[in-house]
Amino acid sequence: MQKVSYMGDGSKTEFTFNFPYFENTNIIVTKNNVITTGYNIIGTSGGQDADIPYIGGKVVFETAPTVLDNITIMRNLPLVRIIDYQPTSKIESTVLNQDINYIIEILKDKQDELDSLRSEYADIANKESTQTLLARIAALGQQITELGDISTLRQSVTTNAENITTLNTRTNGLLDYVIETQIPTAENNYAWYRKYKSGWIEQGGRITNGTTWNGGSLLVTAFTNSNYNIQATVSRNNFGDNTDSFNYFVSVEPVDNVAFCWATIGYGGTQNFRAFQWRACGY
């Protein structure tokens, strides 16, 4: 079969071919192995009284095929009789030549198909013995039998696909999960955070060094606004020098979406720094 293939680039609309044909219906165009439409065929004439009307041409798409679209232009000559000669009619040489050439071109296409099949089966025969091929065919037949009725299998696959689509639709926006995280380590002073698909953020850390009873600190990662919740607890001798930590509490509140302020105060009004740990959550 006469054919030529191209790859689309998103801008090119014209694709040429150089094999002869008789009328535009002889030309088939596929896009990604599917017969397509939305194009015009402009043939290159073989000249007046030519044995074959067109010696080639081009396919012009109304819209350029996208990048990596596989475009194939092929010739398909139906195996039908074109002209019915009558006993008393004059036979024009041009008409007769075109009629005979039509048959010849069909035979050429069939010869190409036969050569392709011969080459394919010869290659298989060179690799595997006849007995091996028969065994493979038998095994394939058994696999098909085990699959059962293909229409039932197709219906099962379709039903499962519909169930999955329905489940995705019903759970869209209901399921949330972590998409980014930082694990607390000594290197990052035990700062951590978790970001969720919905935009929800949880984070926390330790404040262990301070020279004054109040101050400000940066969040581990920024919220989208300052409407987040933040809490803190003075450490109970787990870290820092808090031998009297039970006598202190820490007050924290947001400054903006990237920082918060804090103050460590004794229950009797004493204003001294005490190490503490904090946790915040919000969007």
C-alpha cells in the first residue's frame, strides 16, 4: 500500500504525498491511527490524457495538527470495476489506459501487502520452529477460553471503570492528605511542618535561646493569612534550663502569616525567659 507519515508540530497544515491516484476518494488520512476529517486534498495533475489522473498532491488541514500528532496519508483503491464497456461504444485510448492502470495499481498494492506478510512470517519462522508456533497458538487459545465471553469481560471492565469514576466524583474534596513535610531534627532545631492537599498546614518547633522575657520568632513555613491558631507550653526540663518551669507560662499570638510574638511570664508576674515549644495550624 502506498502511504507516507508525518509528525505534527502545531503550525504546519500542509503535508505532501508522491504516489499516483485516480480521485480524491482514493486518499485516506489518519491522525494517530484513526481516520480523520477537517482537511482538503489538492492533487497534482498528470496532464491532459494522462494514464493516471493525479501523480501526487497534498493534504491541507483546516487546523494544524498538534505537536506529536502522527499523520498518515495512504492510498486505498477499491477492488471494483470502474468502466462498463458497451459492445457498440467507441473505446477511447485514454479511458482504456486509465482503466487498465487502475487494475495494475491495485495489483501493486496487493503485491506490497503480500510481500509484507511474507516478510513478517518469514521472520517468525526464522526465530521459532513450527512446533513452537503451534504450542504458542494453543496456549493463546487456552488463555482466550479462560477469559470467557469477551462481551462479558468488556462489560465488567466498563462497569468497574464507571464505579471508579463515580467514587472519584463523590470523594472529590472530601479526602485530604499530606503533600509536603519536614521532619524535626537536631539540625533544624526540631522544627517541623506538614502541608496538606487542601492547603491546611500544621507546624511547630522549639524556642530555647532568649535573653529577654518576650520576643518574636519566624514560623517554619508561611500561612496564607494570619488567622491561624498557635499554642505554646513552657518545657518541663526536656530542654533548656527550666528548673522552675512549673512556675511559668508562655503567651503567644500571630503577628502576621510568617511570624508570631511570645512572652514567658511567671505566675507571680516574674518576667524571665524560659524555653518553650510551640505548635500552630491553619491555612
